[in-house]
Amino acid sequence: MAITLEQMRLNLRLLRRFWPYLWRRKRVLFIDLFCAALTTACEIVLPLIVRRITNAAVADVTALTGKMIFLTGGVYLLLRLMDAAASYFMASHGHYMGAQIETDMRNDMFAHLQGLSFSFYDNTKIGQLMSRLTNDLFDVTEFAHHFPEELCITTIKILACFVIFVRMNPLMALLVFAIVPLMFFVTQFSRKRMKRTFQDSRRQVGEINSLAEDSLSGIRVVKSFGNEEEENQKFRKSNARFFGFKRRGYTYMAQYQTITRLFDGLMYLTAVCFGAWLLRGKTITVGDFSLVLLMVSTLLGSVRRIIEFSEQFNRGITGIERFAEVMDELTETQHTEGNAELNTVRGEITFAGVSFVYPGTERYVLRDFNLTIRPGESVALVGPSGGGKTTLCNLIPRFYDVTEGAVRIDGNDIRELSLQSLRRCIGVVQQDVYLFAGTVRENIAYGTPGAGDAAIREAAELAGAAEFIEALPEGYDTYVGERGVKLSGGQKQRISIARVFLRNPPILLLDEATSALDNESERLVQASLERLAKGRTTLTIAHRLTTIRAAKQIVVLTEEGVAESGTHAELLASGGLYAQMWNM
């Protein structure tokens, strides 16, 4: 019983979470509920009409005059026309309302995902998020439409049936309605197992999406190693697991429906036998007996609708639950209250006693790191992998927050700044360039919405990209493909540099921007980067030491911290770790 109460509390909490989306469409909702009430009233009127005609015929068949029949038929025809109009509104605008709510929730979830930190994405599969963003919200459409409707319809029907039975014979009402809670109690176990299975199948859909995305995104690697069959086996195994959940769910559904049918028969048996007994004792009339049978049919229809809708309810509430799990993740801005604006930027960067541990781990990547980069100065970070070079670059735009100490720009603790103003003054060029599926023009202008053609072309010229862009089939309007697959590594890198040129930030972070390029591409990209870095505060991570000889300061970073620092000539003369790396 405690588990049931806990589940009820969870469902109520999720419904409260869902309520604001429903309330935004309150006008359509109220009209929809009115239509639901109208269709229910039309359905309940028919048994009352049958009782009236039956009693009249049994008492005196001549009482069934043409006028009475015509009048009764006319009233019922009018009710059915009203019922048809109301049903049309429910089927059309009711579904529109559900689709609008689904759209609102998907927009909110996507916007929330945009605001989540790198730490969240480090531990979350994109396929799972895609499943929550699409499949889970499909069921919310039907839930949003049908839940208030079914609640309204079944409430009216059950109350109407109860009132009619009580007025006819209280004992009959007691016997018939005693079966309803018994039915729900017996089917509770199957319903709970069904809900758990739906949740498991939802999670497995996310796993399938994640696996497929991973395999198809890396299709070139798969084919180069001839691993198609291995990928097929992994997918078949995941898909078979999904089938297992579905099969188990259908088993529980079959049990559920079988129990329901047995209770249907029990309710009919009770109504027919007890009704016949009352009819024999002349406690009720023949018309009353026909009304009893018709109202039992209506009551059973209501109970069946509740039971059938419970599957949809479980899917809908599961979708809302998975939606709420994502929305409850704290965004970057919710981790801090910083709202100061960084307007005029000189570009001084200070690391003051910075220590950092990745969330979920215990090993310090950085410990008590101190460094000041003066405005317009070029500083390079070198050293073996794992020393924390990339981590330092990620701390400046607050992709991660420091564990201890502070990062300051122009003396301002970056945690006190708004993320928009902080990141507006920072340009990042990474080794792994990401181009969006669109045109060259759209990718260059990505960080500067509304940029004109002249500015885009100038940025491309400065990045050394204009020549190859103009040689493309459609120039700046050439489609680059998924992740820029139609371009070479050097071309993609120069477009990413043009993107930063267009934004014109005072601070520049270069994270191994040339390490994956061939010699010719590296020469072209390095020339672009030198133009880009001119007059900006620049922090460069490099494995190819030839690219950072001109840096004002070179910092050699290891797992133990800063091993040495100085200019290229000074470090070579000292004969330390940098000199060993250079000689290698």
C-alpha cells in the first residue's frame, strides 16, 4: 500500500508539473470539456428514452402515438447532431491542443538542453536525449488531449449511473458498484508491472538511438576496419532487448484485459440476476429492467475506458517523468548568480590558485595553478598529455567551473559575469572543427547572426579561406554536408578561423588547432592563426612546438604542475623538459 501511495504522490507531482502547459490552452480545454460533457449526456439520454418507451408500451401500447414517437425521435436526432458536432471538435481541436502542448514542451526541453553544462553532456548519451526530445513527447500529445476528456466523461457517467441505480434500488447500486473498486484493486498489480515495462522500453529506445547514432556517425571507421557485422550484432542485441520488454509488456496487457473481461461478466451477472429478482417481485418495471442493462453497459464502457486509457496514461506520465528529469538538471546559469556585464575588455587573464577536479572523479587535474596573461600577450601551453592544458582553456569560458581558486578577466571573477558577456569576448579554435549542416556562408556567420556579405567575405579573406571558397561549385552558398564532410580538414579549419575573425573577440583560445593537419594545410592555417592572434590576448595549446616559437611566454605543464616557463630561447638554453621535447 505504501508503494501505491508513493506512486500516487509521484503521479500528482508530475501532473502538477504538466499543468502549466495545459493551462496555457485553457480556452480550448474548457470548450473541449464542455463537448465531452455534451457527448456523455447524449449517451446517457438513450437508456432513459428506452425506459420511457418500454414502460409506456407495457402499460398501454396505444400510448405510443405517432406524435410521441416522432417527438422522441426528433429530440434524439437533435441530440445526436449535437453529439456529432461536439465529437468533431474533440477529435480536431482537442488533438491540436495536445500537439501544441507537445510543441511547447519540446521547445522548452531543447532550450533547456542548450543551457546545460559540459559536465552533463560528459555523462549523458545523445541518443537518450534524442529519445526524450522526440518519442517520449509523442505520447504526451495523446495524454494532454485524452486525460482531461476521459476524466470528465467517466466521472459524469459513473455519477449518472450511481444516481440512477440508487433511485431505482439502493441495494442494487451497492452490489453493482462494489465490483468496481474490487476490479481496480485486482488489476493494480498488472498496471504497475505494465508501467515499469513501458519505462524500461523507453530507456531501451534511447539505447537503440544512441547505438545507431554512434555507429552511423562513425561509419567510415566501421567500414575501414570491416566491422559491419560486429555493429550489426550489437544492434541486434540491443533491438532484441527492446523486443523482450515489448513482449513482456504485451503479456501484462493480456493479463490485464483478461481480468477486466472476467469482471465485466461478473457485473452483468449481478445486474441481470438481481434485476430479474426485483422484476419478479414487481419492485421495478420492465422499462426499469431494460434501463438497468443499458446503464450497466454504460458503466462497463466507462470502466473499460479507464482501464484502456490507463495504458495511455502510463505512457504519458512516463513521458512527462522523463521530460521532468531533464528539466530538473541545473543549467549553467543556475549554478551561479553572476549577472555582471563585461563590456570594454582589455584581455588580461589571471589564474589565481586554480585547482580543478572533473565532476564524479577525485583526481586533481590542476592544483594551485597561477598564471597571469597580460592584455595582447601570447602565451603557449605545452607538455605531455594529461597535464591539464585543455582543461585550462575550458575554464576560461566557464565550460567547467574551478574547484578552488578563481579565473579573472580584467580583474573580474568570471563567476560573477553573465555567460553571454563572458563568451562574447572569447574566440575558440579547436583541433576538432565542427561545421553545421548548411552553407559555407551560414557556418562563417554562425557566431555573428545578421552579418552582411561584405563582412563574411572579409573574414574569409583574413582566414585565407576566400580562394578555395570561391572555387567551390556554388561559392559561399555551397552546402558543406553533415559535419562539413565535403571539405578537407584544412578547409574546415580555415572556415572556423573565419568564424572567429568575423566575431572579432579580444581573447583567443587555440586548442591544438593545427595538430591534425598535413604540412601544407598546417602552413596555411598557421598563417591565418598568426593574423588572427595579432593584437589579441592569445592562449595556445600546441604539440607541434614549431608553431609557438614566437610566443611571449611558453608554459610547460605536467601532471605535477608548471615545470618551467619562459621564451623559446630561454627554455632551450635551460636544457629542461622543453629542450628535451624540442630535440625529440
